[in-house]
Amino acid sequence: MLFELVQIEVDQSGDVVAMTPTQPLFELAQDALAMAEFSAARCGIDYGYDADRDCWWAKSADERTLMFLVRPIVGAGLDHAA
């Protein structure tokens, strides 16, 4: 199974403005989570972990809120040589 990191931008009323899957895909969920934390740390003036949503978040200097969510890619890696 592979995992992707998705960057989600949320406006001040909590509505999703943009959802962008990032590259590369990760073989381990722990690696994707580490990249989510790193991405939040470098994007914002304030960041942290949201246990309720199971994601990292960041507030940027221009008041944007970004969330970094790790999700599994269903069916990834199922190509088998015959």
C-alpha cells in the first residue's frame, strides 16, 4: 500500500478552498506523516497536530490555514508480473 500527502487550504469560515495531492507517494505512513509535519513547519508562522482530524496544520502569515493529511492509496502497488 502507498500513502499520499494532501495539502488542503481552508478559508476563515472553515470551507475547503483547494485540495492538492503532493508528490512523491510514500511506502510508509510514518514517512508521509514526517513529511506532513515538515511541510506544516515550513509553511506557517504557527503549526501543530490536530488529533481530531489526524493531520498537521499551519497558519501562514497571510492568515491562510493549511492542513496536511496523509491518506492511503487504495489499490496502489497491485501490479504483479505474470
